[in-house]
Amino acid sequence: MGASDPNSAQQHPAPGLDAERVLGSVLEGLREDVSAPAEGVRRVYRFASDRMRAGIGDEAAFRRAFQTTLYAPLLGHVEARVEALERRGEAARASVWVRAADGASARFTVALARARHGDRSGCWLLSGLARDGVDL
């Protein structure tokens, strides 16, 4: 998507995007990942904090992570609902329910934080993602 696309700003970190819009953009990308393979995971990677990237790896490692049974319900999901989003200063935590294409449902906890350093300073970024009820 080019810079003239009004939605392109929501596909890349920007200081003007709040935590809710970042979460919505990431969920939308993951939903559309089936029709545009790799785009949703690419968006997750763009919005991932440096710490999250260090823990998972490069974009290919993110793709592999989302192909596991743990995170697969997010790819191509048919419905997503943010059940709660709590902000505390420069951090936020959300509970997200998704219904996968196969009809199964899952809940995830998503952590976000505003970057303080680097070229994405001031941007809300994903700092964690965990499937509820799974021992990690």
C-alpha cells in the first residue's frame, strides 16, 4: 500500500496511533492474512517491540510462530472481539476473543507499550502475546 492510501498509516507504527488502533490494525491484518498471505504476520512484525522481536526472531520466525497450533486461530479468523483493554500510562493490556475459520474459539492476552527510544519512539507497539489457558 502506498503513502497515498488513507489506511496505510494504520499498517505501520506512527506516534498518532493509540493502543486501540494498533490492536485493531494488527487483528485486521491477521484476519486478512489468508487473502493476502504473509501480510498479516508482516504487520504484526512491524508493530512488534524490539524486545518482542529479540525473543521471537526475524519476520520468518514470526510466520512460523503463527503457524503453530498455539497462535493459528488468529490467522484468517472470522471474528475478533476486544473484551477488555486497560491502559496504565505508557502500557496497555487487552483480552481478545477470536473465532477461527474452523469454528473454534480462543482467547489471547495482548500487551502493548509505547516505545521510548529509537526510530519508533512514541509509537504504541506489541510487547507480548499469550494464549489464555496455555502454560508457557
